[in-house]
Amino acid sequence: MRTRDFAFRAGRMNGGHGWLIGGRPFDPARTDVTVPLGDTEIWRLIADVHHPVHLHLVGFRILTRGGRPPLPHDAGLKDTVSLRPGESAEIITRFDGYRGRYLFHCHNAEHEDMGMMANLEVV
């Protein structure tokens, strides 16, 4: 099973301030993650400030929060995990059902509008 790390942090983009995933601003032409249909992955999500991280296409389960067991409200299938400043979470998901290109992003509208999105392609 593959494990990936994604840091959601502020940074420089196009000569100004922006919100980045893995140090990169959003590029609609770039595929940031490619996953074979049917694969299960663990993603480690790390935040600098509050970032509600949302995945399109799939639901996920929260495995850990800050290296500890998930909180009671983390139980069940999710499409968004709210990360507090400096917090991390590990999630697990299976990419089944559909091939295609989808987004994952911070659900803070300002962060999303300023580049905190990435493309996920299920092949």
C-alpha cells in the first residue's frame, strides 16, 4: 500500500503570496497524483494553519490525528478533514468506482482561490 505526504502551507507563487500543496501552486494542466483504479492509499496531510482538506470522488477514513487515535467525531466515512494549525492526520481511501481526473483542495475559499488545489488522476 502506497503512503503519500501532502503539506498544506502558505508560500510564494507567481511573485506573490499563495497557498500551496506540497510546495506547488495549482496548475490545471498538471497531474499531481496518479492512482490506479482499485488501489488503496494512506495520505498524511499536514497543515500550517486551519485547512479543511476535501477530496473529490472518494470518501476516506481518518486513521490518526496528530499521531494519536482519531477523535470521536472522526468516526465514519468522510470527504473532508478539518486540520487545525500545526495538525496532521493520516487518512486511508480506496480509489474505486471511476477513472478520471479529480481535485483535492483546501475548502477555505480564499486558500482554494489562491492555489491550494491539486489534480488527482485515477487510471
